[in-house]
Amino acid sequence: MFIGLALAALTSTSCSNTKEVSKANNELRMKNVELQSQVDDLSRRNKELQIELERSSAVPSTLPEDIRANTPHVTAIKIDGISHVRDSDNDGRPDRLVIYLQPTDGRGRFTQLVGSVSVNAALVPADGEAQTVGRVTLNPAEVRDAYRSTITGIHYTIEVPIQLPDLPAGKGDQKLVASVAYDDGATGQRLTAERAINLK
């Protein structure tokens, strides 16, 4: 009987220790996520301040320092995952790439683009060289007109006509890669983004 009680106590202690370790691990994971988020925020903010410093040194300004320091600037662009290809003439072959572009400032918030945007679409085989199948460049006015605020969120919609070649037998594993470059009209800074787009 004594042995049974001892085993029960050990089992209870072991379960308790396991729960405590699991709880501690969960707390550490949450803390790690929070710290990574803070690092990302600080990195974006630092980049934004660097942009403002370059801008203010290049162009004299009479704006107060606190206004300049808190003026949002685009520090990153991202091609959204809902970007896709479209078969606009229903012939069974994609002929248009639709890019949803998300620009953000130093606080990770959506910020409007003021500059030009270039998009290049390339077909990338598993082995071999990439082949450009579409390209478009938007001037600042066209970029402004590409702004959208819909049920899918706030973004820029950019459509690129594409011409896909006939795929040789056994070469259907190619992927379409979209590359975007944004040239800031105020600072001259170039930001880029890239994403593989499903052809199906």
C-alpha cells in the first residue's frame, strides 16, 4: 500500500511538473513573438527616419522638426497573396497578371505611393533560364489611379498583360514570378518585392 501511495504521489508530481514546463514554454514563445514584433516595428521606424533624414538634407524644408519626424514614408512594399493570373478571353490560357500591391510605412501601416512602379513577370522553369512574359511601368499619375479600397482591403491593383509560351511535354512545373520595383518620387529610394504566382 505504501508503494502504491508513493507511485501515485510521483505520478502526480510528474504531471504537475510537465504542466508547469509546458506553461513556461508557452509563455516564452509568446514573449519571443512580442519581442520579434517590437524589433520589426523598430526596424521599420528606423528606416522611415533614415528616409526623412535623406529627404530633408536633399531638399531644404521650413517644416518643424516634429512634423518632419512624424511624416509617414513608404519603407516596404509587398505583393499580396491574393495576386493571381486571369484568363480574360476564356481560351484556357492565362493572359493577364493581377498584382495587389501593399505599401507600408515605418509603423507597418498602409501608406500611399507617390512615384513610379514597374512590374516584371517571368516564367521560371525548374531547370533553365527565366523568360520574361510581361512587363509594365506606371508613372506617378497611373500609380495614383491604381489605388483601391474594396472589400479585399486597401491596396494598389496593377494588371500586366502576359504571353505564356506553349509548355513542352514534361515542363509543366514552371512557375510565374512577379517582381515589383517602386521608385519614390520624393526621395529617389527604390523598394522591391517578389512573389511566385500560381499559374493554375
